[in-house]
Amino acid sequence: MFKSKARSVRLQIPEGMPVPQHVAVIMDGNGRWATVRGLPRMAGHHAGMGAMRDVIRAADDVGVKFLTMYAFSTENWKRPRQEIQYLWQLLEEFFLRDIKELIERNVVIRFIGDTTHLPLASQKTIERAKEMTCSNTGMVVQFALNYGSRLEIVEAIKAIAKRVESGELSPDDIDDSVLSSHLSTAGIPDPDLLIRTSGDQRISNFLLWQIAYAELYFCDKLWPEFHREDFLAALESYGRRERRFGGLK
Ligand code: IPE
Ligand code: IPE
Ligand code: MG
């Protein structure tokens, strides 16, 4: 069922255009989307869940292999308790409702960030989602929950320092692949394309190490109004760019 849909959608990206292997998304603007409509911020988060569903489907349909969605940062704990609680509730709702489709799509679900600080029910939900999809072989979707890139890098450095202290590793052996292998994204290729919605052009502590050579795509649309066609527009923009990685054409 999904296969035939995949073929028709794939036609929306020009033939031969390179599809990024890994797309990372900063889903921003839920609160503003609600505020301009006179709604509580929670309504924006709820609508944002629909956009997330759309983007996951579109990414899978066009053949993206890895998709990383920034859902909650280590700095988002500064928000009102009620808003935070609602976000965890939404997360549970999302997995309850969408897990079946994600399994059918052969999606592998992963999480990055320190999920031990989430409410127990949310931790159980995400464990279940991980377990239920761990033997799948399709697109990998990573949800960044209580994720902060600086914290991730600090933790990696601590782990490397311990290995040096124990004599297992020499300081001269430390290179970028050693650091990469101690991050929560170990084994996942770096993002080729980073999308941020809502008009703000900043990274907000997301994958700082991993996006060294990512193409950046900023979009004015607020996250709840970012749908399949907007995602495909981002992919088309990516497809037209020339990546040089410091070399020459
Ligand atoms: C992104 O939307 C979702 C999260 C950070 C959880 P925001 O909630 O940041 O929305 P704005 O930026 O306030 O509009
Ligand atoms: C980034 O959005 C985090 C997520 C989308 C989860 P924020 O809304 O938290 O970022 P700032 O505060 O505008 O930088
Ligand atoms: Mg925001």
C-alpha cells in the first residue's frame, strides 16, 4: 500500500536530483502558530504533531534514510511545567496512534538525549516504540528528547577521558571519528540537510558537531503549517546546491 504511494510522491522531486541521506529538523514555531490564532500554546504543539507525521511520511516516501527530529531541548525545561507535561503527553499520544503505521513503513525508531528525566510513562512508551521497531530495516527516525549538543559533547569527552585514564586509549589516538563514536548519534551519518522552521535562523544547541557540513535551510513557515510540499521544497533546494566540503568543484 505504501509502496505505490511512494512511487507517485517520488515524482514530485525532479528526476535525478540527489536526495539527502540524513535530514535533521528543528521543529520550531508551535507557540507562535497558536498565539496568532488566539489559542493556547498547547494547541500549537498539538497541530505540530500533525506536521511531524506529514514530514515523516514524506521523508520515507522520497527515500530519506535518516531523519532526526528536535522535539525537546535541554533548555526547554525553562518552560512552564504545564506546557512541558503536555509535550510528554503528546509524545505518548503520537506513538500510540502512529506506531502501527511506522511499523508498516519498516521505520526504525531511535531516541537521542537524556530520556531518564522524562516521566516514567513516557519512558515506557519510548522504550516500547524502540523495541517494536528495532528489527525493522527501513528509514531511521531519531527523536531528540531532552537533547542538548553541548551536554552530548561533554559526556563524550568524559567517556574518552576515562578511557585515556584507564590506559585503553592514548591521547594521540583521539580524532574526529573517536569523538563521533562517543556521541549519541554514533553509527548514524552526519546530517546532509538541516531544516529550521519559524523564521529564526539559529541552531539552538542541536547537533553542533554533526552539522559541520550540513546544508542549512531556514523557512519562515511556523512548524504546524510545514507540510509535505514544504519538506519537498527543502529537498529541492538541497538538490540544487553544490557541496564542496572545502575542496574545489
Ligand atoms: C517548537 O515550538 C516546539 C518545542 C520547542 C517543544 P515552540 O514551542 O518553540 O514555538 P515558539 O517558538 O514559541 O513559537
Ligand atoms: C529549539 O526551539 C528546540 C526545539 C525545536 C525542540 P526553541 O524554541 O527551544 O529554540 P529557541 O529558544 O528559540 O532558540
Ligand atoms: Mg521556539
